[in-house]
Amino acid sequence: MLTFLDVERSYVQSLDTMVKSYLRPLKSPEYASLSDSNIVDTMFYKLPEILHNHENFLQQLTMRVTHWHDTQKIGDIIHTSFTKQPILDTYTAFTNNFNRAKELISKASTKPAFAKFLEERVKEHKEKLKLDDLIIQPIQRIPRYQLQIKELIDNTPEDHPDQENLQQALQTVKALAKAIDESKNLADIAVKDEQVLRELESLIDGNVALVVPERRFIQQYPITEVGARKDRCLFLFSDLILCASVKRKSGGLRRPSITVLSPASLPVEASKYKLAWKLLLEDVELVKSPPANKHNNLEKDLGKLEEDLTLLTRISGLAEDLSSPHQNLDEVIKELIETVNRRISERQSHPSIPAALLNKVELTATTPEGIASFLLLFQSADSKLAFENYFSEAKKKLAARSKDHFPPLFLYPIPIMKTRSGMQFSCAAPSLGTMSNSVRDVWVCNSDGYVGQVCLLSLTPEPTVAFCISVCSARILCIAPVPGVQEQSVLRRSLRGRPPKLPITAGQFRGLNCSSNSTTTNSEMSPTEVPTINKAASDIMAFDSDDSDEDEEITSPVIGQTPADMRLQVDDMSMEEASSADEDVDRTSGNFSSGELERDDIEALQPTMWLGTEDGCIHIYQCMDNIRTRKSRTKIRHPAAVQCILYLDNKVFVSLANGDLTVYRRDPGHPWDINNPLTVTLGSSTAPINKMVAVCGKIWCGCQNNILVVDPNTLNVEHQFPVCNDTQRAVYCIVSCGWGVWISLQSSAVVRLYHATTYEHLCDIDVTQTVHKMLAGSDAIIRQHKAACLRITALLICKDLLWVGTSAGVVLTLPMPKVTSSTSSISDNPSVTGSGQGHTGHVRFLTFVDVPVVASNNPADIVRQRKHSEQAPAAPLKGLNLEQQRRQSLPGTVQTAMMVISGGDGYEDFSATAPNEAAGKEDSTNHLLLWQV
């Protein structure tokens, strides 16, 4: 036991030496000139994490040995420690990187300064171990655990309480060693595949860019392409097919020197190639050749006839042995033999098919210009057959790999008829459930530029549009659900009598001074009193009513401006549209009963929907309101159009078209303080903040072509970086998930991934090719028009999938790549998949909502749900807030599924193979498309 502990302690000391004596010094400014910081990280990759894991294990082990007794156990902590996923991840990553680390250390050691550094560290080490002796220890450690545990088992009595735990720990360590070995084998194969790809790159002139993770070279074939003058060579990869013309040297013919390829797989006469074309394998289909099929049928018929002739000959011989008269039988057999011989002669005299046609392969591919065909002639039927088999197998593997993520299930489209011509969707968001009602609806906003309309999509019992109603006389630009107060205590005070709780620093914010018609000051107001409100302000305003000059106004003195230059109005609406005259008098005079005030305060703490309009107003509704009979509870006026609304940590951030960022606050357990917002200017009227998203506790603001990272508490810009160098392309869409932030620019078909904290640009994904593939079956003129002006119009993240809406109406999905706190680049871009259903015109918005799943006693439904759950493993619902996630985890609660909703112009089935008679009839009708994920 003590030996086990001593060996573990020695191992931890070795790990500690590598981290503290090598890794950290080499990354310090003192030794920065010896090696690049990224190279040092690669040399000692994952060693800090391995050290951390084993320090924890050593601590537990030491405690057990320190308190040793006859029935003490350690097998359980060995088993528990080595079944943790970080152990497997770190050791696998270290092992796969080991050869690369050794290579970098050896290369750096050729520098005298680096070699001197290593010598100094060896002298300082107690056992005088070199770095090579230390860095090999993690590779050797797991196998040594097996030997040590076996020794513990041999020296532990069979009836000891730890015997079973030690046996289990041994199996755990064996499984870990096997998993690491398998990962190492796969990594070695990947290295070899990369060597093959690099050598092929050196042989092919042109922009081939073959080296891609998980790509594997399969085979190459000398061919002749119909329509091409030179001989060509076809290269087949696991996800790519490439054709290159063969270049010959005048000084003689020689075989290219590819050391990692089988010589038999290379054309003898080839020394260099020139790229002719290359296509993604998923875009290519193999067309079966009719002449070849006909030839195969002839050969089958001929074989069957020859078998019949052989059988008839045997029957004729047997008939001769009959003792009974068999003249009639002989005549019948003779006639059959003559018939079969005649048919055989006919088959043999049939014109033979040229060998060139038998060796021909036709490929069709989806390209940006449409469907392209390629006719290839192989040198033999065997090589053609081999290519077809390899091609089909590669296509199957590629399709299986793309199905690792369960595809979203399209439900159905919902048309929304226009009540006014020119109505178009602008935005949408799900409402938040209240404490008494967790059912959520989806608010869909559309406008024609003169009227703002809300259509309510009810999700129960099934998704249907409950109604559409006009709510304002301007275009609705944005909508945001705002959670209610989590505390259930009721605030018995005025909604206006609260001073600002956050400190306002002079010169940093533009404070808002409140002036009203109230005759009672804030300091004189009792907890049950409210300020006097003029009658115009307390009346409910219709969507097309004119703004009243008698409304309460909040003016904002700004340096260089007079109060008249900037006005912000607040109109408090009544609780009910049809209130009695006596109730109106009571509300105006401030004579509320305690019951009425308690009800108002409870409702003031409920979740709300904030709608921002083009005329600078924010309309606030409560999620439980019936907007057909109740107008907005509050209407806040701003000096410019409301571009975006974002809720974060008891604050609502509002970006305006004049470059301002206005913040509304509430203290925990209190209603919103709409009278005392904070305002800071971050942009300008020509470069306003178009989009905002919360990222790791900060706010990323899209301001023209830049991202501003803003602290939500101080409103200071902590960091700023450009997304592109073109100032004419503003940030158009931005979404975040974990450590990744996805951004698309105006008039661009590329979505860019950035790191949430380092702000590094990780990768770009161009959706053009996938969109062109989805549009391949469309009319040529429409396809060319959509391709010419293709751009990304909407982004959404739901269940580890990034959803992309485009101006072509195509909805795309791609799996989220793994981004950690230390990720600096994404080498393997995720593949983009197009949905078979989309819109005829632009995708105007994407949103998602969790919907309840009703349990069924129908056996068929149970089997269907079980199959679905097997195909789609459960994943965390990343879009839910903490309260919703808590409800999801409670036992006995109703399960929910995620529903993704896209809104756009018209509906089109891109997967349809036959013309649809209804196509084009509803192109101008707004449609909601629903997917279950």
C-alpha cells in the first residue's frame, strides 16, 4: 500500500516539475525568446490538467492511507477517479500529441539557448532526470497502474471488503488503457492520411487544398474524360472527388515518388497533374448506364439458355434407357433442343456492345450553375467496377457520418393571411410563462411600414394562430421577453416613487430628470399613494391614435442640448380597456383600495413583452394580457427608432438608431424603474448599435462593422474589434452559445465564429454551395436571381445546432463545433445541411420555444417516442432560463420538446421531385414553418 502511495507521489512530483520548471518558465517574459508560446503549449499539451487530476487523486489516497485500518479501502477511489471523463480526455489528448511534442522539443533543442535551459533544469532536478525521461511518464503511467493493482489484489485476502473494489478498479484501468490505445491508433492513422494528402497536394498544380481533418485518400484511376483532349486521372477521397489532367515530361516517363501510396495505385506515365475540377462527394451522384445494364441482361439470358440445353441433353440420354415406347417424348425433347439452340444462336449473334461503352461512368453534380454531367471512360471493366464500389461505400459512410446529429423533424407550415397589403414579418419571440401558468405563446410581429401588428401563435392544444391585431402605428423592429420578478413578495409602494438605486457618475451617464403633473413629491408620498396622473395618460391609446401633448414627459438634459432637443415620454395605460367612470376617477385621484394596489403590484412583477418600434416607442405588455382587449400597460418614447432590446440581470438594454444605449433597471423584488433610465452614447446616427447579445456576462454590440464589448454595470466599452474591413457591411445577425459567438454581416453569405473571451476569429462558414444545392431543382432564372443576391438574414442556436436563414428562403443547420476556453481555431468546419422545406422569399426571423409533450397510453405512440429517444439522445435545453431548467428537472413535471419556428415569404418544398400544381399560388403569403428538435 505504501509503495502504491510512494509511486503516485513520485509521479505527481514529476508532473509538477514539468509544469513549474519547464512550462511556466518558458512562457514567462524572461525566456520568451527561447520558443513561441503556442509551441510551448504544444510541447506540454494537457500536462497542467493531468497534474490537477492526479493531485486530487493523491490527496484522497493520502487521506485513506493516513487513516489506515484493517478494513480500509482504496479500490473505490481508484475506480471513481479513473472513470471520470477528464481523465480519459486529458490522457487521450496527451498521447495523441506525444509524437508532435517530442518532435518540437527535439527541434528546439538544436538551439544553444534552449539546450542550455534544459541542462540547467536537469541540474536542478533531485534525480537529475532529463525532460525526455519526464515527459514519457504519462504514457507509461496507465499500464503501470494495472501492474500495481494486480499486486494489491494478490496481497489482499479474498474476504477483505476492498477485494471487489480492487477487481472493479482493475477493469476500469484496463478499459481506460484500451480506450487510450484505440485513440492513439486512430491518431496515427490520421497522421498517415495527412501525409498522403500533403504528397498528393505537391503533385497536383492548382488550388487543391486537400489536407482536411477526417479526409482520407481512397484510390486513383487513369481515365479519359469525354470532351477533354488530355488523359486524366480521377482521385477519390472519403468526402471529395477530384479530376486532374496528366502532365508528361519530355525527358522520359517516370513514376512519381509518393512514398506513402501503393505504387500499383499510381499511373505509370504520370509525374505531375493539373487540376481540372473537384467536387464534394455529397454533391455527386452516379448514373447507371443503360447499355451496361442491357449487356448484363444478355449475358444472364445466355447463361440460362446454356443451362437449359445441358439439362435437355441429360434428359434425352435418360429417355434412351426407357424400355417403354418413347417416340413422342423423343420428338418433344428434340424440338425443345432445337428451340434452345436457335435462341442461343440469336443471343450470340446480337451486336456486341463496344468496350468503351461498357467502361463508361456518368456522374452528375450540383454546382452553383446548376446540374453538371461528367462522362468518364475507364481503362477496363474491372477498374470501373472497383470505382463504383468504392464510390458507393464512401457515399454511405459520408451519409452515416452526417447523421450523427439527429435531423430536425419538419412538422407543417402555417399560412398567415395578410390583413393589409405589404405586410411582412419583422421579428418574433416566445412569451414567458407566469408563476400560475407555464404555457408559452409566440408573439409574431409584422408590418407594412404604417401599422405594427402582432399575431399570437398558440401552442396548445396544437400550434395555431389565435388572432392577429394591430398594436401601433409604426413598424415593429424588435421584440424581447423580459422575466418577471422571481420573489413572490408583493411590493406595496408606488411604481413611480422609487429613486434610482445605482450610482450615477457625472459625465458617464446622462441622467433623466422626471417632471410630471403630480402635486405630490416623492419624499412626501406614502407607500399606498400614487402620483396624480392626467386623464390623457391614464386612458388606453388605440394603435392609430395621435400622441397627446398632455402625456407625462421625461426630459433628458444632455451636454450641448436643451431639454427640448431630446424628449422621452412615458404613457401609463389603464389595467382594463372597459373600466367604469367611477374607477377612472378613483385612479386619477389616487384613491386606490389596498386590494387594487396589491393586484397592480402583483401584476407589475409578472413577465412582460417589450416591443420596439420605428417611431422610437417601446410598448410593454404583460405576458398574461389578452392583447385583443387590452392595450400596452406602458408606452415609453425615445428620440430615435428602437433597434434592439436585450434583458440581462434585472436590466433592459435598449439600442437606438441615434447611437444611444439606454438602460432600464429594477431592484430585486421590485417593478421596473422606467422613469430613471441611464443613457450613454456608443455609436452615432450613421453607425448605431444594430444588434446586441449577452456573452459571458458582457454585452456584445454590433456597431457598423465593429463589435463593442460592453460591461453591463459600468456601460464602459472594454474591448472593440472589427469583424471585417468593409465599413459598408454592418453586423446583421449575432448569436452566442457557450464560448462561441456567431456573427453574420450585411449582404454576406458567410457566418463567422469568434471566441467569447479571447475574441479570436475561429472559423468562417460559407453557406453558398449548400444553398445552390437546395435550389438545383428551381427554375433557372429564379435560381440565378437568388444566387446573385444571396445573404444570411437570420441566425438561431437551438439544441447544439446553428440555424441559418437566408434571403433565398433556404433554412440551413450545422452542428456546433466544440469550443473551449482555450480554443484558438477550428480546423474542421462543420458540414452545412439544408432543410427540404423553406420559404419562397426571405427568411425574416428564426426563434424557438419549448412545448409540452403530452404523455400517451397508446402503445404505438410509446414505441414511436422510444424510437425517437433512441435516435436523438437527450441534450440540455440551452435556450431555457434557469427557472425553466429547474422546472424541467423536477420529478413528475410535464416533459417538453423544442420547436423551431421560421417566418418568411411564402412556402416552398425544395425536396419535391415532381412539379407542384400549387407552386407559386401563395408566394406572397406569409408563412410560419415549424420544426421539432
